[in-house]
Amino acid sequence: MKDKISRTLYGGTAGVMSVFCAAPVFAQDLSSELTFSIVEMTDGGEEVLVERESVRPGEIIEYALVSRNLAVEADLDGLIVGAPVPEGTTLLAPSHTSSVPARFEIQAELEPKTPGLEWSELPAFRTVYAEDGSTMPEPLPASEIVAMRWSFEEALPAGEAAWNTYRLIVN
């Protein structure tokens, strides 16, 4: 029997999605939604996005983050939206898109002698220590990425929405 990961597990990540705004914002002014689809190939080799209740190892999931400015007159400046890479998946980089100008960053442990996660743009590198104490950078494996975020470079106008997407592969 093939392993299946339920829609609930991945759909549940919506609860841990992060949205930050540098300007004061009221809860009623910002709406965020995280949805996902499974990427399938047609017999003709075209990609299609489908909704299913489960996924199997090797399948690709496309997440879509939609952030809406519900304010009537106020633009939202300094908006940052982010989401985790759920356990059992790996970020496919570069698979991220944004409908607005935004800086994309990933989060991972990049400096092993300094505990904690750090943010980096792609391509990301981590520090590797040799036995003699010397260091060298090495490309960060995608499997080490635990989260990602988009920092909007422009204000999100009142009444407008922004779409950010990314893809994961099920391990």
C-alpha cells in the first residue's frame, strides 16, 4: 500500500501561515488564505492543478497564498507573508512566484555554530567547518529549508490582492 498524506495535514498549514505588516493594521483590513492543489500531467504533457484529498510520495503540491487588503482607503505598507515547509515535503526551488514585486527568502540553519534559523535569499549557502577549523560555503540542500517568506517591495493598495505561490514535493 502506498503512503498517503491527508489533505488535512497540508491544509492545516494555513493555521501557521504568517502575515506581518509594518504599518498598524486592523484584523478586519487584511484577509489571508492558503490553498493547495496537486500538480498532475495530462497525457499530452501539460500540467494541470487538481484538488484531491490525499497525495503520494513524489507528487508535487502547489500552494497559493492570497493576501487581500480589505481596507477602503488605506494601503498596507511593509507587508510580509510567509509559510512553513511542512514536514515530509521539500521546497522545489525556484518555484516561487509573486503577483507583486517582492523579495523572496528561505529559512534554514545556515551557520551551525550559531544555533537557530536564519533568513537568506536564493541561492542560499551554509557554512561547513573542516576538521582544521577552516570554513567554506556549500549550497544549502533544499531539504534543509523549513519556511519561506515574501517581503512586499510596494504597499498593497486598498481593495487589492496579492498572490504568492510555491511548490513542494512530497518525500
